[in-house]
Amino acid sequence: MSEPPTLRVDTQDPTPPYEQLRRQLVELIHSGVLRPGDRLPPLRQLAGDLGLAVGTVARTYRELETAGLVRSRRGGGTHVADQAPAPRADERRQALDRHATAYLRQARLLGADREAALDAVRRAWPADG
Amino acid sequence: MVVTVILGLLLVPLLGVALAGPSAAGEPATDHIRRTTRRWRWAGLTLGAVIAAVAAGYDPLGRGILLAAPLFGLCVLAGVVAGESRVVRPTGTARQAALETRQGRHYLPRRAFRAVLAAGAALAALLAATTAAGSADDLGRAGRVLAYDCGEITGTHGPWVGSFYSLPLTLVVGLGVLIAALAVHRLVGRPRPQAAAGDLVLDDAERRRSATAVTGACGVLLTIPLIGVSLVTAAGLLANPCRPQWCTAAAWLLLLLIPAWTVLLAWSAAAVLNPGARATRPAPVAA
């Protein structure tokens, strides 16, 4: 069995924990890691695993449900929606910016300059893409 | 009844620990979990053996012997709850959780669990029937004998598992089942440990070990009274000189089932003493 994806929360991050969780779940759904019908962890289990209040995780799930990405059924758990709406352009740009910032931080830690970092991206980018 | 309550109160230290929260740990995650859960399981087992020994010799009318095994199982279960509750919870600033759905069925031994459920159902049905059929003995103690009336001959057969025995037994077994449910809830719900490098550690083997111990403790809790009640009930039914056919059939059915309950008891005792011997099972499903 492949290892399940991991959710991370940094309590010192100025972004509220519910928003950190929401962003990660949105990306997992849009990237296809979480497929339609996949079940999300029960509220209490995820809250216990992350040491968060149940209400925090509940807010994340509620926002995902409002966005049409998941559906919750009483007693049946929370599942990824069958037809999750595609990410909005601004959401996609924001996510890309976050990942770029994280990559920039790693590149600087490795001592790479701007050109070296961009070259690495070009090398990694598929030739037919 | 008073004995049951007093002995039950001896569980308070274990349950107190269970509710007190986790202990600190500065060692490899799974080693810490294994050591902590084993230590508390054995504490429960030792306390249970002492309480069972005290209870067995307490009541000359046999209630002590009847309650000894359930009290033992109850203490083992409390030990499992305490051990699972002492496992470290996430407290750092960077926390992780696997995107998975953990459920009790992922860790409980399937066949043994079903057999224990069957034993529980059999005990409940048997106790309901014997309680309904019980009568007061010559000293007026309700639910201690089986009375029969054959027209010319009337008489009683005792001891019979009427309310005199079945009520304290139901109380202790019911409490045991509740603690077992709490134990499964704890072992499923506790977070996965994080290694020193920050990665999540798969600790399913430890959870399965605890689930096996819980199933074994429930098996001991249920099968010993079930075997005892079956023997006493069969003897009572066969003692009736004008018994109908179905009484004879029921008595033999109870006797024929005893070997099956004995096998389950043997498995349960082994599971309590050495729950790590079980084969591997599928891990929880990824979300």
C-alpha cells in the first residue's frame, strides 16, 4: 500500500490553521491526489492527530463543502465531490506563488543564485510541456 | 453487589491515569509506544489477577467465583486504556497528520472479534432466560434456584443463575464492554507518532497488538462466565424430573457448545498474555 498523503500545520504560521488545512486539501483535490469519492479523515481523528480543536477542522471541511469540493453526509463522513469545480484563476495563481516562494527559500538555502534556480526549473520542465 | 462495587473502585487508579493525559517521551516513537502500552497492560493484568483471587474467595454463595474472571478482564481492559492514553500527543509547532481513515476494524482480529461477539450474544440470551426462570430460595433470596412443579412432585434446584447472580454479573460485564469500547476508541484515535526527523511513523503493529489484547480480555471476560452459566443451567434443566423435550435439547445444546467456548477462552488467554504473536493485517485505508 502506498503511503497516504500528509497534512501539515504550523501553529506559528500567521495563517490560521483552518486555512492552512484548506489550502492543502484544495491542492490535493485539484492535483488529483484526492479523487472523487475519496473519504477525508473523520473530524475528531484529524483534529486529534494535529492537536487542533475539532471546530478548527470542522471549519476547514465547511469551507470546502461551500466551495463544492467535498460533500458531507451525517453519519457517512466527508467525501471528495464527484465533480469538483476547477480552481479559479486567482486561486491557481496564489497557489503557484506560494510554491514559488517555498522553492526560492530552498534555493537560497542551497546557495543558488537567480539564474541557477531558474535553470533548475527549466531542466525539470518537460520538453513537450 | 457491594463486593463488586468495592473491587470495581480499585480500577480508579488505572482509569485516573487514562484520563490524566500523556507522558513525556525522548525515545524512538514506536519503542516508546510499545513499552508504555505493554507496561500498562501488564499492570492491569497483575491488578486483575489479584482482584480475581480476592473476589473468588469472598462470597460463599459463589458470586465471587462468578465475578472473578470478568473483574480480571475488566482490569486488563483498563490497563489497555491507560497505556493508550499515555502515548504522546502532538505539542510542537509543526504538526503532521496522515490523510487516512482509521477504524477499529482495521486493527481488531476479525474472526476472534466475531467469536467474542457471538459469545457476548450467547451470554446475554442465556442470562435473560435464566433470570426470567429463577425463583427465590428457601431463605427468600430472589433468583437463586429453579423451581419445578410436576403435579405430585414439586421442588427446586440450586444454584441457578437467576437475578441473584445475573445482576452483578451483568453489571461487571457491561462495565467491561464499555471500557473495551473506550479502549478501541483510544487505540484508533490516538495520533501517529513523529520520528525525530519529523516524519510520521507507522505504528499499526502496536495498535493491532492493543486491539488483540482488548479482544482477548473481552474473551476472558465473557467466556468464563458463559462456560460456568452454561454448566449450571444445563444441570438445572436436567434436574427437573418432568422436563419437556425442549429442556433436554437446550441442556445438551449448552453442553455441546462448551468446547467451542473453551477454544475461544484459550485463544483469549493467549491474546492477553502475548498479543504480539498475531500475523500482520492490512493497514488502514488511505483517504
